[in-house]
Amino acid sequence: MAARTGASVGVAVTITILGVLSLGLFVLSMVFYGNAAKAQQEQAQVQAESEDFIKASEREREGVRRALSQANDDRKSVVDYLLTQMRESMTLAAGPDASDLTASGLRDQIVTLGGGEGDSLSGMIRDRDATIADLTTRLDEAEADRQAALDRAAAEAARVAQIESEFNIASGEMGDDVGTMRSDLQGVWQRVSDLEAEMNDRVNRIQTDASDEQGRLRSTIAEQRSELTVLKTQLARLRGEGGTDRVAGVPEESLVDATVSRVDPVAREVVLSIGRGQKVILGMTCAIYSYATDIRPDPLTGVYPLGKAVVEVTRVNDGFSMARIIEESRGNPIIKGDVAANAVYDPNKTYKFMVYGNFDLTADGVATPLEGEDLKALIQRWGGDLAAEITGDLDFVVLGEKPVLGPEPPTGSPVEVVEEFLRRKRVIERYDRLFESAQTTAIPVLNENRLRTLIGDFPG
């Protein structure tokens, strides 16, 4: 009984222990499974966080394994290792202040420095090194050229110095020669001055003698002209009595046509002593002179003097005419007793003129035969007649400028050129014949200036 009781207690104890162990095992299993679920959750979270730094597919790359190996050697994490490498790379590429520079920032700096979007910094450095090497080579060549130029300049400077030295020597010698020549020239100049003074004295004496002789000759000429005028007037009168109407050879100073009877300076009018009875026409112009002897050319220059004034007839009466003053010399006014002359006007005669040569009525410096036709028209307007040749009743020959012949054309010249030369030659030969005939027959020869002055038609 006692044995069964002991066995029952042992079984009960065993069952109790087994129950306690089963309960403990259950509790431990629940705790284990709870911890396992928590660990799996934490593992998933860690796995997700690690994906932010490296993908599972990237772990097998050679660069990642190499970076992991180097990070383990440095006892660093891969991220810390890569950040450190990146800072060192940026510092090497852009300087100590660019440790936090990003790759895009570095690319912007490369573009700023002149690189392209895809250029690398090392590539730019290589390009710059190549450019620097090329510039260095060119600089060396330029330096060599500069040194060569300096050598040439030094040689040229030496040559110039040699030339200057030789020039100074020659200049000194020439200075000595010039001093000698100056001394000689001063002596010559003194002799020339003495001769000049002597010659001036002789010239003054000759001029004085010539002036006295000229005055005497002028006085004699004036007296002879006066006598000649009287004789020619008498000859003209005798010829008129003999039935001829020729008055050739009458000098211009005898062509006084009227005197000034009265002067009205306010109205700028004068009264002339000729009128309708003397065949005065409206519009006729006259040159005014102080004396009749003023109406003759200068014996030395041959220039015919202008009158003191020009008047134009504006009203004709029976015994006198009114004329307005067209031109008047300043300081030499018209006064009563002055004489008036018009070479074409003559109350008892119509003068006959022959006009030949080149004339310059327009005062443009170019004398042409065509302007001779204008002069003929001017003569006809004042009542004169024209002749084509020198005849017995011709009163005046009016010659213009003598035409210029020019050089004879060479052999083989065009026919037109030869014919023009021959035509000019014939014109000149006729000009010379007319002048000689006028002198032979004592017909007065007038130039354009003398004719226009006498008829009161002053140029300009």
C-alpha cells in the first residue's frame, strides 16, 4: 500500500514537472516566435534602408567590391570612404575651398573656364599644356627673331656711327672750305656793291637825260601833231573842194564831236553842243575827255587811254542834246568845256571800217573771229559802214589779235590737220598784208580798245 502510494506520488510529480516544462516550452516558443517576427521586421527595415545606399543588384559590381575592400582596410563604411574620396577629388580638382563642391558644380566651373559640357578637367589641362607648349615654342622663336633684330640694329648703329664720324670729318673740311668761300664771296660782294652803286649812278644819269629828252621829244611831237592835224584838215578841205569825200588819215585826237555846255551833277546829266541839225541819234554814246589832246594812245605802250566818263544821248533838240552819265571817274568829274568824241559819228560823213582778226568783246581772255562779227554789228549800230578789203575810200582798219599759227604738222599727219594749218597760215598772211597796206596808204589802224574807247563803249 505504501509502495503504491509512493509510486503514485512519483508519477504525479513527474506529470507536474512535465506540465511545468511543457508550459515553459510553450512560453519560450511564444517568446521565440515573437522575437523572430520582430527580428524579421527589423531586418526588412534595415534591408529597405540599405537600398537607399546600394541596390542589391549593385553589390556584385567590381567597383563596389573594390570600394568595400578599401573601406574595410581603412576601417570605414563604404559611404564614409566614398565621401572622403569625393572631398579629396574635389579639393584636388578645384582647390581647398571646393571640398563640398558637387559634380554639377565642378562641370559648371569647367564650362566657365572655357571647356565644353562633355570635357573633362584633365582633358582641359592637357589641351592647355599643349597650347602653352605651342606658345612657348613660338615665344622662343620670337625671342630668337628679336635677338637677331637686335644684332642687326647693333650692326646698323655701328654703321651709322661710322657714317656720322665720316660725315663730321667731311663737314669739318667743308666748313673750312665754306669759310674760305665766304671770305672770297664777301670780297666779291663788296666789289659787286661798288659796281652796283656805280651802275645806279650811271642809270640815274641816263634816266634823267632820257626823261629830259623824252619831255623834249613829246613837246616836239605834240607840236608836230598839231601842225599835222592842221595840214590834214586843210588837205581834207582841199579834197572836199576837189569833189572827193575821203578823210583817211585823220588822227583820233581830231575827232572831237562836241563840247559839254552844261553839267547837272544831281540829275547826272550833261548838255552836248550838237543836236538834231548835226544828225545826232538817240542812244549814241560818247567818251568825255578834258582836252582834245587826251584822245591819243600812249607812245610807249600803245594803250589807248579811257575817257574820264561815258555819256549816252537821251534827248535830241535842234541845237543841243541831253545825255545821261553812264560812267564817271571818281575824283575827276565832268565839267563845262570838256570835249566829247565818237569815232563813228560825223554829221557830214559816214565812216567806212574794215574789221579783221580775233577779238575779245566778252573780256573772257579768249579772242575769236566770231566776236569780230559782234564788233562789226557795233560799228553798224552807230552808223558806220563795213568794207571787206582796203579801198580808196576806207577810213579805218580795225585789227584784232593776230591768230597763232602753231607748229607745222609732221609728214603723214591727217589731211584735216594739214588743211587747218594751211587755213591758219593764209589768215595770218592776210593779217600781215592788211597791216602793211594800211601803213602804206596812211589809213589809221585801230585796235579793239581804241575803237571802243572812241565810241564810248567801254568794256565792262
